[in-house]
Amino acid sequence: MITLGSQGKNTFLEDVNLKSGANVLECYQCGKCVGTCPVSQYMDFPPREIMQMVKLGLRNECYMANSHWFCLTCSACSGRCPREIDIPAVMEAVRHLAIDENYINDSKKVKEIRKFHEIFLDMIKRYGRNYELRMMAEFNIRTRNLFKDMHLAPKALLKGKIPLGVKPLKSAKAIKRMFAIAEKLEKNK
Amino acid sequence: MEAEVKDQLVSIEKPELIAPPNWEPVIMGILCNWCSYAGSDLTGTSRIQYPPNIRIIRVPCSSRVDPWFLIKSLQTTADGVLVSGCHPGDCHYISGNYFARRRFLVTKKLLNFVGFHENRIQFSWVSAAEGPKFAKVVNKVTEDIKKLGPLHLYKKENFEKK
Amino acid sequence: MARVGVFVCFCGANIADYVDVPQVVEEVKRIKEVKFATEYKYMCSDPGQGMIRDAIIQYKLTSIVVAACSPRMHEKTFRKALSDAGMNPYLLEVANIREHSSWVHQKDKKAATNKAMDLCRMAVAKSIANEQLHEISVPVTKRALVIGGGIAGIQAALDIADARIPVVLVEKSPSIGGKMAQLDETFPTLDCAQCILTPKMVDVASHPYIELIPYAEVLELQGFVGNYKVKIKKKASYVNFKTCTGCGACWQKCPVKVPNEYNMGIDKRKAIYTPFPQAVPNKPVIDAENCTMLTKGKCGICKKVCLPGAIDYEMQDEIIEREIGAVVVATGYDMWDPTPYEEYGVGRFKDIITSLEFERMVSANGPTNGVPQRPSDGKVPKNVVFIKCVGSRDEAKGIEYCSKICCMYTTKHTILLHHKVHDSHAYVFYMDIRAAGKGYEEFVKKAQVDTGTTYLRGRVSKIYKKGDKLMVRGEDAQIGQVVEVEADLVVLATAVSAPKDNPELARLLGISYDKYGYLSEAHPKLRPVETAKAGIFLAGCTQAPKDIPETVSQASACAAKVCGLFSGDTMKKDPMVSTINNEYCSGCQNCVKVCPYGAIITDEVPVGHGIKDLRTVAKINEGVCQGCGSCVAICRSMAITLAGFTDPQIINEIVSI
Amino acid sequence: MKKLTYFPGCSAHGTSEEFDSTLKLVLKTLDVELEDIPDWNCCGATSAHVMTENLALALPMRNLVLAEKLENTTMGIACASCYQRMKVTKVHMDENPELAKRINTTVVEEGTYKGTVDVKSMLQYAYEDIGLEIIKSKVTKPLTGLKVACYYGCLLTRPKNITKFDSPEYPVSMDQICEALGATATEFDYKTECCGASFSISNTEVVENLSGQILAMAKESGAHAIVVACPLCQSNLDMRQPDIEKKQGVKYDIPIFYFTQLMALAFGYPVDQLKFPKHIVAVEGALANIGKFQPVPEKVKKPIKAVEAESEDK
Amino acid sequence: MNYTKQIQDIAAKLFAEGKIDVFVGYRMNGFDENQVPVLITDPQDVSKLVFTDKSVFNLVNYLKTDHTRRKRVGIVVKGCDSRSLNLMLTESQVKRENLYVVGICCEGVVDDAGEKMQNCTDCMVPDAVVSDEMLGTAVSGSGTLTYKKNADIVALAEKPLTERAAYFEEVFENCIRCNACRHSCPLCYCAKCCIDQETATLYNGANTTSAAFHALMTWSLHLAGRCVDCRNCEKACPSHLPLHLLHKQNESVIYENFQEHLAGVIPEDRGAFYKYSLKDPDDFIM
């Protein structure tokens, strides 16, 4: 059971609104987003429920949900939302807040998704561009699932779908610098 | 704010103009008939007490208020003015308060620019149901103007008073 | 030299306990214009008023100040006392020393007394500048114009005409009846719409006080309350109604087929047609856009078959002018076009229809003889999905507001579907069920139980085609899961929207409309049937979406307003209006822009100074002016005066304390 | 000769090499010269915006700044994902100069962002800047007989206020291009449903499910092939198709073409230049329909005949 | 900037074609480098016309005289002048069909000391916005000139209230109530100025600081949203009062708060006080 009324001011709602630029209070729970969302069935709480949880100020519950990790940012929901709420931005805001405050949903799926994004960013940081084979390999190693998608590999390699070589970017240095400054900006906010 | 008030008195360099001990400000209140005047009547019928410094003039609509009335009040009898009308969207005459709102802002800024403290020219929206709000507004305006002291700009020459 | 009399009231203890009334009287006496001042327990009582009357005569007073309660309370009482003494009532000023002094400064008698003195001084000063004013009386033309012949217009016209006031009823289409004539049954009682409407339509046609002008539009309205002049364009019908017997030979033989508007385009009508069998007047018109005789000069069959010889291809549009005193606007509503709902495939899938199309299908006199059919293959649908709030409550694709009637008519549709197709099943996607009205919630409950309709709480997200079915996907928020319904037919409860011609009509009538195009009432609560322009009233959906009972009530209210307006030969009006001093007016016409009532027009006057030319000045119509003073404050030349609140009066008040 | 700044995107040298190379062939025919952004970097999709705010804007910003140094007013982007990141960044920067100033600090060395270059997807460029008439005029081998389902994915037309191109629900630009090439576009309701792109590696279950639905609907619409304009969509629908078939127990056998491949084909380029061998799902079956008699497109047919035609198809 | 030749040609042509009765332009004043307005009625006199960066006056002011009313007039207007002309047209003071307007793409005019005037350096609308014929090439370019808040009012606003009060008290004290400002303003065309009307003068002394305060405040509020910053009033003022301060103050308040265009730039636009927006600032009202 959730007890309401004792938390005082709903700072969570304010945080989410500020970060997303949307106004969650506009949501009137019509559910059009849920039927639209391609991955709502995989979420702990579909977008509509996340919106209500933000309105209720359920900060921890929101952070620990897997919904914002499953959001594909396909913008289908916001395109159909009758109140024109930028739902992907809300999801993004919840996710960024959760990362900032170090709340980690520890289900296997979310861990994998997180790992993938980390590896991806790492790849850009190192080479300036993304190298798919290396990324897939690294992903499999880091998630301890060496044989995932292995059945696709020979076919893909054979057809030249995934290149083997890595051409490092001329100004990989510039990218490293960007990462450093961006990180600083993130902290200063 | 205190410091500023002091500044104003010193720079004008007219020692007799420093507020006498029993000085009470005069505030000219110009109220629209349909909302704010009715609201002030409600303050009365509800017996809500407020300082006795305001003198109320009734006009049909806040849009009837010529900026000239404010200038005239300040240079003759008043130490401050309050204009009050219907809330935006509630104007008895549909759009009067919207026109008035623009004029008020410009007038207030201009008077402030030429040396009147901004608290001497105040505006409010008070509806016919807002008796308590009217009292609150009068309280605030009176307090503000008491802090500022008597107004003497442009008053001295042509105004001989009781 | 002004001679002012001041009368200070004790108001029992209300004033006297907190204000030293005798001292106020003494103070006031020191003002040189004050020739008489006195006090009394109750100035508003008969003896109190008598004192005023006596003093006016005895001291030859030129203006009166009563220091008592708020002028909003007793101003009228004291004005009457002045009149009784033969003095112009507008020479009265009231100093509000009760609400503005004694009651609000109860703890400081000295301050309250001081303030009361100041208020009296201000009132005296103002009264010195008071002028004699006279009530304005405006003559009235006792004839009303009703625009729109739907149920609202019909009801208003009948109620006004029953009071023996002539009515001109203008209808855009060839027949009166409006949207209600298209309905099958009405909620919550399931009366047949035709059965209750058509007798009223016939009454309109036969009423001696109603002049029905169908197939016509209002072109122009001039004048002001009680004295309007209207120009009406009567479109050419190409049929002489006087000789036509309505036999129907013409439309049976006409070879041109056109989508039938009355049946929402589901079937066809002819180029010469009456909109529906019970039409009033029951005379055909020729649709000039589609008639081959009128467009290409070929055919002429209708003329050949018309025995009375009523067909006249040479007929022209006609301009009719009428003098009227009041207008009732009842232009109804439009159904909102759901095309922006691309995710539903509107326009691509034939088996998605609007609620009014469904209404025609289930109507016994409809194109499918009362049995709903799929437009794609004519099969009778088994699974029907009703989607509410299509366009309503949708800022992104439609309109922000709730259309008010959809919940109820959708409930009605589930019942009608159940009646017509017994083995059908209805699914309703809804967000809320708004059933506020007499018998409405009971109706919804009964429908839900009797029909077994499945209600799903959620807005539909997407519709796609699978085989010959439509797959309707949305969330059922009650179980928090996405559901898909296999539908044979989808009915969209499309929003009610303002008639698209409303802005243009509002401009020509000189009234205002809101951002949706609905005409604006003068006050949302207390003057819901009047517009800001005196003498123009609103009935029905042209003001906001509403159902039939509300529409009829508003129409009758309009009638009462019109009858009230016409109750005398002239109308009396407060003299607190603006006037223009031509000598000072420079003709910049800024006042025209700020007047909320369109009461200011321009006039040409001679330049003077021996120059033979005209110059433009502003002119105020005192019948229309409501006395807000907007124009006075913006007139840089100070050429405008507002009686009762003139510049000298207000300046006097300011400088008097 | 028109000039166009080109951002190939990381996958152009990998999974979507056939898109890149056929695009170049097609643009040669259409008389457009591509100028690569020198030393471009990854736009960050789809991970940067998931994890951080600033980096998600900084990475595209660098490319935009570099692109401004070339003199062209338009930048064409092959990959839909890159296109969206770039366009989102551009719109945010243009609307919010404060933010632009802040993000610009990460790429000071490259230069200052001015907002002078417009960002377009290659589909948008072909549709708006080249136009159907010119495309039609270059067709030498019309694709008559080929029925295609045009799949746009979520990024090309959404969000509407960012992309400002075509409809977010039922776009028609690619359909019209395909019809200009002589092919028939089917009525396909899943044009803009998401294929699950950003989970293509991390969460294959989702991808298989979503892409599976798209394939099923394409089949339902009677298409021989799906046409796409995005490398991620292509690889999901193509590479995962055998897995999806296994999982659902249905044989789809629907090849996934880039629209540029079909354009090149219609413009008369020999088949061996179109890199069909790179496809996982064989293309020959679908291409065999070209030239076969095809009834008039369904949309303009009379209703009665339409019913007959449908039954023939099944 | 020198359009002397072109303007002479245009005037001569207009007279020759019988299109105008009067031409309003500038001529040299005859004793120094400065110019004065001239009303030319005789075609022989067109050679007197000049136009250089010394052509400072706003000639639209001369359209309210009896020499030009009800006549066909040719007139030279700079950017600011044309805005006041636009307002005159909107407010029905002149008829467009009676005018032949020579618009100047104005590069700015100079004061007696030869320095570019302040209103020209801040100018947002250098090119005439209403004309039958334009001279010169557009100065505003792509229309990207941005609004510059007047430096004088910014400086004054930063000073303490008392200093401002003292400053303006001196300004009003120096006013001699000669009304030259009013007569030089093209937009002060009222039949009888409100300042001179009995109601207004009733409680004012004739020539006191207080009366000057009242007169100038009322005047500047009547020009709020209409003043085009041509500075005719300042040039005319014998006491050299900084009248532009009042006008620029109002202009900046209007520009910053109401999202309005500058006065007279848009045809048929009457200025900020004759319309409203629901989004106008409301936070200064209790």
C-alpha cells in the first residue's frame, strides 16, 4: 500500500518537469500511449502508469522500474498524445535522474541494456565511430553470453555485413576532449 | 527599501518635509464599479478592518482611468495611488481591463523613471467576492507607502492644503 | 455658484458608533459651496427622504450629497427622492461612509471620522460638477429575427410568435429541422426524433406570426438594439413555391444523382430535391451546382414534367430587407471532420464511420432501412467498436473541450445496435462516462446491463486492417493491458464543433466569438443567452455544445428576453453614456478600435473656418453605448465625455481632500 | 551538378554498405555530387541520449559544425537514426541559443555553431529536393509487377515537430517514389511502427517480436518485398528474419530492400552492382515478379474487381 | 548620402506632370551648413531643394499645416519620418492618394557638431516604410537589425531613485512651457491640445515645475507607442530638454513587454495602447 499526503512537496514531479521540459500534470490518463508503445508489454509499468507515478511523487518506484530502460524513444506515443506531452522526454528525464542518483534496476535485461549502451559509448570514446563486430563481441563477453547471436556471425561475416577492420578516426583526440567537457557540464548542472 | 527612502528624503534637502510624527499617508484608490468597488463594499459588510488611509473614487471600469488621474493625484493630494479592476477575463465591459493593463504598466514604469518609487503606484485585480483580498491589498499599499514617507515631488508650489 | 446640501446618515448605530457624525456635519458646513448640512438616524427612511425633499425646496439646492451606505445600496432610493422634489435625479452623489469607513475602521473612531469627512468632501466636490442627465429612450421595432431553423431556432420562433410578436425565421438549407431531423431516437427516453420534431416544424410553417424564409442567408445587419435593419439573401430555388404543389414528379424523373447530405452521403438524391420527405416547406429546390440544365443548358426534364409549371430556370437570388428589433442566433453546430486521425486510418478504411452516419443507418427512414451495414461490402456488422472523444478533449488533433453529448448518444447507439442487430456485440472505448442530466446515469446503467456492451477505459491507439476486419488496439486501463478488438464496423463519436461560418456571421452581426468559433455570451453565468451586443441573443449549440433539452430551454429563454425587450414601445436606458465634442475630435478613430460594443462610428462634419470641405469625426450611438469609458481615457484630444464620470468630476474628487 | 554534404554514418562501412554504394550510384544518375564531412564522428545513436544529456547533443554538434565549413546548405544523411539525432540537435540548438552556447564549449576547437546547414534524410532529399518527376524521367527499367510494402520506421517522420516531413502515421513519400519507379506500393498499416532498433543487440527478444509483426503485416498486405530507408530497420528485418520465422513457425521470405537499391535497379544499373548478395534473405524470388502482368493498382480499381483481384492473390 | 539631384529631378517632374501642388523638402538655411524645411509651390524653385546627411527635420510635421492639407503634396521621408507618416495615414490625418512620397534609404543624419545623431545609430528602421519611389539602396539589409535600448535611459535607470528624481525635477523646472515640442511633433495634430483645455489647466499654475511635469508626462503618454524617435521635439526645444528620455522609456517598456512592433512600422497599426493581448504581463498587478 502507498500512503500519500505525508511526503510534503512533490519534488520528483518538479525534477521531472524541469529536466524533460514537459508538464506531466497535463496527463489525463487516457492510455493512448500504452496501446501505441511497441514495448509496453515488456515494461513493469507502461508509460501511462509512469506518468501517474510521477504525479504521485513515487520517486524510488519510478527509478527502480524498467520502463525507462525499455523505452525505444520511437516518439510514437508523443505523436499520438492528445495533450501533446513529450513522453519520451519524460522517460529520458526519469532515466537520467535514476543514473545521476545511482538507482540501478538489477534485473538481467536492464543490466544488459545498460551494458550495451556503456560499451557503445566506450566504443565512440575510443575510436570516434562505432565498430559493430567489436561491439557485439565485447557485449557478449561482458554479459557472459559468448554464444549469443553466434549463429548469425558466420553468415554476416561471409556476406561482408560486418567489417573486421577498424579505421581509427583522425581526431580521436577531439572526441576524448568532448567526453571530458561533456562530463564536466553534466556535473556542473 | 529603507535606505532608499532615506536617500529620497535627504537628496531633496528640505528638512521640514521629513515625516512629522503623526503623519498618515493619503492613498487615492480608484476602483471599478463592478468588481473592485463591490469587493470593497464586501470588505465593509464583512467588517474586515484595514488602515483608514485610502480614499476611494468610483469609476465604471478600470479602462476609464486616464493615466492623468494618477499623475494628478500624486502631484496634488496623494502619497500613493491604487487602481483596482476586475480580474482578466472578468471585465464587465468585456475587454476594458486589458486595455487598462497596458496603460498601467507603461505609466508605472514612466513615473518610476522620473523619480517616483514604484510602490507609490500600485494596481490590483479584486473581484466582487474578494472582500478579504481588498483588505489585504490596502494593508500592503498602506504599509509600503508609510515606509516611503510623504511625497513632495512637484507638490510644493501649486498646492496649498488644509 | 453651486448650492450643495449634505445629509449624513447614522444608519442606526452602524455609522454613528464609529464615526462622529455631528463633527462630520460641522466640518462639511465649512465648505463654501455647502449651503445646508444635517444628520439623521435613517436617511433612507421616509422621514429621511422627506428631509431631503424639504431642504431642496427650502434652500434652493443645486446638488445633493448623501453620506450613508454604499451607492450600490441606496443610490436609486435617493435619486427618487430628488425626482420627487422636482430635481434632476442625477445631481445626487453618495458618500460611502458605511462600507468604506465606519465598518472597516471600527477600532479608531478619530481616523474613521476623518476619513468620513474626506469622503464627504470628495462627494461634494464631485457633485459640484454634476450635470442634469435624462434617461435615454430608444424606440423599438417589434419584430424578431431568428437565424437558423434547427430545434433551437424553431422553439425560439414559436415561443416569440406565440406572444404575438412577428418573427422572421431564416434557414440556410431548403428545409427547417436541422440536425435533430437527422436523428433516429433521442436519449435518454428513446423518443423518435421525427415524431416530436415534425409537428413543431409544421407549426412554424402555419403560424400567422412567423415568416419562414428557407434557403437564405443573412447578409448584413445595421443599427442597434430595437432598431436593426437586416438584409437577407434568398438563394434562387428555381421553383416557384407559390405554384408548386410538391407532387414530386420532378425529382422522380430527374436524371442527375448527387450524394445525399441528409443521409450523410450514404445514398443519392437528385439535382432537384426536397432534403427529406417531411421537409418544411415541402417544396423542392434545384441544386444549381449539379443540375445539367443550369450548368450546361441540357436536360429540362423537370420543367417538362411539372404540370403546374412551377419550374423557372431564370430565377435569380433575391435580397430581402426587414426592420427588426432583436436577433436570436441559433446556427447550431458542425460535426467535426476526423481526417486528422491518421492512426485510425480515417479515409482509408471504409468501415470506419462517424456517429451521425451510424445514426442515419439505424434510422427507420434511413438509406439502409434501419439496419446498419458495412460500407465496404454491405454486410451486417456483428462486432461494432464505438470510440468516444474522437476530436473532443484532444488538443493535438482536435479540440480541447468535452463535446458533452457523445457519451449519451454513444450509449443510445449501443442500444439501437442491440435492437437492430440482435446477435451483435458493442465495444465502447471511453475515457470517462459523463452522464450528468436528468435520467442520464440511469439510462447508461440500463444500456450497459441490457445490451451487455463491453466498456473499455482507454483511448484507442491504432486501427489497422487484417483481412476484412478492422483491428482496434488500445489500452484497457482498468486491467492495465493492451487489448485488440476484431471489429466489423468502427463508429467514431466525433466532436461537436462550431459552425465554420460562425466567425463570418459574428463579424457581420458585430458580436464576439471564442477561439473555437462559438459565439460568446455576455456573462458565462448570469447572462448566458445574451451577447455583449444589446438585442442579440444566443440559442443552442452555436454558443457551446449542448443536448436537446438544454437547447430548447435556452431557446425559450431567448424568447423571454425578446418579449421583455419588446414589452414597451420604447426602451429606457441609463444616461451614463459617452458623447463626442466635434470641435475637439481630430478624427483619429482610435476610440472606434477600443469600443467593445461597436458603439462608435464615424461621421462627416463641415471643416468650418470658411473652408468648404468635410472632415471625419467619431460619433457615438447612445443606444449601444454601455458607458465603460474606455474611449474617454484613450481620447488624446479629450473630446469624449462620459456622463456621470466626467474628467472634472473625477479631478474634483482627487484634489478636494 | 548539385552538391550535397554527406554524412554516411558508422554503418555505411559495415552493415549498410549496400545502402551507401547504391545511394552513390543513384545520385550519380540524378546529377548530385556528394561531399563527405571530413573526419566525421559517430552521432551517438542510440546510446548517447539514453545515458547522458550533454553528450547526446555534443556528438552531433561536432558534425554540424564541421558540415558548416563546407559550403552546401543541406546535409543529407543516409541512416535514419543518425538523421534523427542530428535533426533533434539542430532543432534544439536553433530554438535555444543558450543551450547551443553551452554545448558548443565541447567543440570549441572545431568552430562555432551557426545553424546554417539544413539536415535532411536521403529519403526527404530525394522526395523534396529532387522530386518525383525527375526520378520518373530517369527510369529505364520500370519495376512493373513488383509489389512492395514501404516501411519508414519510427525515426524518419517522427516526432512531427522536429522532422517536419510527411505524416508521422501514414507517410506516403517512399510509396510515391516506388510508384514512380513502376512498382506497386501496398496498403501497409505498420509503416511507422518501431522495429526495436536500439535493442538489436541488447534485447533480441523485443526485436524479434516487433520486427515479426512488421513482417506479418507486410505479408498480409500482399507485398513481395519491404522497402526501407534505414540501416537499422534493414538489418533487423533482414538478419533476424530467419530467427523470427523459426520462432513464429511461418515462412516469410520477404527481402528487405533499400529504396536506393530499387532506384538503381530501375535506373538500369546491372544487378551485380547492387550488392544483393549481402542480403540474408534471398532477393531473387521477389525480383522475379518484375515484368509479370500486374492488375491495375488496387487504389484506383473499381470495387467489384478489387474483390476478385484479392481472391486471386490468395 | 546626397540625393539633392534626384530629389530636384523628381520634384520638377511632378510639377511638370501636374501631379502635385506643393513639394515639401529641405533647403540650405542661407547662413551656415545647416538646412531648413521648405514648401515649394513654384516649379522654378525646385533648384533650392537639397538632401544630405544634414537633412535632419521630420517633414511629415508640415502635413498638418493649412499649406498642405487638402492639397496634393510631394514629400521626402527618411525611415523614421515614414513611420510617422504611416501613423498619420492610419489615424486618417492625411490621405494617401494626395501624397507622392519619396522614400530615402537613410544612412543616418548628423547633428550641428557633425556627429551622427543618437537616434540614427540606434535606428532599427533606416529605410522608408511607405513610399512611391525609393532613393538609395536598402540600409536595413536582411532586416536583422536588433533593438538597442537607449543608452541614456539605461544609464539613468541604473542611478538611485533620488538622483533620477532630482534630475527630472531640474528638467521640468527648465521647461518654459513654450509648446515648441508639441508644434514640432507630426503626431500632435489635435484641434485643441488637452493640456490647453480648461479641465486640465484647472488645477495647474501656468508656468510652474508642477505644470510642466504634468504637461510633459501627459504628452509623452499620448505619444507612447506612437513616437517614432525623429527627435523633432528635441531639436525644437529652446531649453534643450532631453525629451527623448521620456519617449524612449515608454518605447522600451512597450517593446519589451508587449511584443509590439515599433510605432508606425506596420501599416494600419495604431500603437500599443489601442489593442491588447491576453498574454500581456500581469505580474505587476496584485
